[in-house]
Amino acid sequence: MKHITQGRFRPWLCAGLIAGSILGAAAAGARPPAAERLDRPRGERWFDELKLELELTPDQESQLQSLRTAQENEQSSLRKQMRQLRSDLDQEFKQETLNEGRIYAIADQMAANRARTQRLAMENRVAMHKILTPKQRQELSELRAKRMPRRMDQPD
């Protein structure tokens, strides 16, 4: 005798399992499919999550939106500069004779760019700290811990 997962019942069993999974997820109030969530930039999705989870006041929402816009503009500029520096570095390594001074100067510019990116992130956190209440700061800390596990805590 054949098992139910073999033969003519197999397609029906697979279809039933798939339908059950979909209906179960819908009934449980699952998040929308990834394709629907990913149609917006990551920063917007994170900001929407903050608005919901932290229960921001309209004033806080406005301040954080302004902060986010300013940071995104500067981050975009820094990414553009970094792409150009990488391109310049690639060109230097394609030369017949290496110009070590130019290579190290580009490397220094790249390091300064990364340092500015880190500084910008810290400036943003300080500004957010000033806008949020102590309870909201605690909730934000918990949200960050859930979303981005600390790399230092992860085993090698």
C-alpha cells in the first residue's frame, strides 16, 4: 500500500498544505508579503515602525521627519563621494606604474568619509535622544536590539 505522500494524493496534499499556510497566516494577522513591504525605502519603513511603536506626538513626528530628511541627504552625498573614491582607486590600480602617494591620499579620503558617516549616525542618535521621552528612548533601544543584534555578542 502506498503512503499518502506518494502517488495521486501528493499534489492535493501539497496544495492543501500551501492553502492552509496562507489562510493560517492571514488569520493570525501576519505582516504583508515581503514584496509589499519592500516597495518603500528602508528608512521610510523604519520611520513608520517608530511612529507606531513609540506612539510619537505630531510634534515629535515632524522633528524626526526633518532630522531623517537631513540625514538622508547627507548620507546620499557621502555615498556618492565614496563611489567616486572607489572608482578613482580602481583607476590608480589599473595604471602601469602605481602612484603610491595618490593611492594613500584616496585611502585617507575614504577613511575620512567613513568617519563622517559614523559621526553623522551619532549626531542623529543624539538628536533623537533629545526629542524622545525617557520611555520612548527605552522602547527605541528595545526595537534596535530586536532588529540589529549586536555583532560583538554573536559567536565567531
